[in-house]
Amino acid sequence: MKSLGKLEEIKDLRDVWPHEAIDFTPWLAKEENINLLAEAVGLEITVDEQESPVGDFSVDIFASETGTERKIIIENQLEDTNHDHLGKLITYASGKSADIIIWVVKRAREEHKAAIEWLNNHTDDKIGFFLCEIKLYRIGSSDPAVKFEVVEKPNDWSKEVKKASSGINATEQARLDYWTAFNEYAFRNTSFAGEFKRRKPSTDHWLSFSIGSSACKISLLRLQNESKIGVEFCIKDDKSLYSSLFSQKDLIEAEIGFALDWRELPDKKASRILAFQSADLTKQSEWPKQFGWLMDSMVKMKKAFKKYI
């Protein structure tokens, strides 16, 4: 039997990040690290700005939820929670009109756990407060490993989106059912789950996924009136990037294996590159075949486009 090492916690976070603003915030803002926090809280987070101004102050990280564009603020504290940072958190949330508020700390005091719980219980379901502790571990002389532990979150965060049928119309219910079924089908596939993170199903005709770039995203489309489904590569606000990709059109389409519908949309901020397939959305027996095409197209488009981003 192989010998096993002993897992030890590094108690002083400043051994790794001596300065909160200079060391920790830039580290957390990197894609591979913000993804660790995103996984812990169950979101897809795109960092928009570090030290983002709020009046005479600044919030450590201003971000958005990929797909929904809900605004996120992240306030870091390499020490135990205190009243000062709780006050800042609420001030920044107000100043940024944030929908999701994440407080990342060394240790959460009981009174501040209670405060975050109270906020979640007394705000509407569009606002969510998270309190996360940072943990550092090593085995022997190994490099430190970080783990984010969520100690407080909105009460219904772990549940799938469910709305009473009385609150949505038949078209919205059909969309919600379709995206819920897509999630159940797609994320049983470990290969697909390694490429994309699960999104909460919604009543919209689209469902968006991050590809690891703040400039772009991939969206699935369910077009009931046109009896078709689609995959859209969306470039949010960068016409030069669209032009660069368009110059590689033949190579990209050859790799993907099918032609794409290229739409620069010069009068709008976003540009879109799409693929469609006819689909009878009323027949649930055909959904698995549709899901398979959506998944395959998503993976192919992500791999082909990321080479040129």
C-alpha cells in the first residue's frame, strides 16, 4: 500500500496572499481562480472590472453572471468578518445595483452569518447574498491548494427553477420544460459536462453558456414559431473580433463540419454566428435527438472559435 500524506490547513492566508488588494484580488480575478469560486456558489461568473468605483470607494470585483448578465459584486476580506465590511457590502450592492453579492472571508463570525441569513430572508428572490470562507491546505511540502466553502446562501439556491403554472403562460412553461429536460439529458454526459457548466433552466427562448471569455458566449435557441432549434456564437461588443473570425470563415466551417449563418449586425453592439436545424418541438420523443445535435454543435463551435479568440 502506498503511504498517504497528511492534509494540513494553512491558517494564515497572508502566507500566500500578503496583501488583499495587491495579491488576493488580482489572483481571484483570473479566470481559473474565479471559476473555483463560481463552482462553489453554483454560478458562471465573468469578471468585468477590478477595484470598480462606487462613489469615493471601490468594490474589489465587479462581475456578471454569464448568460443572464445579472450583476455581481465580490468583496474580499483576508480576516474574520466585521461590521465595517458588512456595511461596505451593502453600500456597494446599492451603488452597483447588484443582483448577487458575494462576501469572501477568512472566517465568518456567527453574528455575520446571521446577518447574511436575515438579508436573504428579507429581500426578494432576485437578490442573493453569499458568504464564503477561504480555506488553504497542503500535504507535506506540496503547493497550497485553495477551497471556497459556502457558509450562507439564498434558501432556494440549490433548487432548480420552478414556477407555479399559474405564474407563467403556456409558451413559457414549454420553454422551461424543454430546458429542464436538456439539462437532465446533457449533463449526464461527462464529456459535455467537462466543456460547459450547467445553467438554470428558464422561461426564455434561449439558454446561454460561458466559453471562458468575457467577450463571447454560446446560446441555445428554441424557436417554437419557426419549428427549429439553433446554436448561436455571440460576440458581445467587438466588431473587430467578428471581422477576424469572418476572415477565417472557411477554416472554421470546415472544422465544424457545416455552414454557419454569419451576422455582423453593424447597427447593434453584438454580432452573431448561428447554426439551425428543423425540429418538431411538440414531440417529446424527439427531444433526445434534438439535444444530441445541440450538444454536438456547441462543442464543435466552442473548439473551433476558441482557436481564434
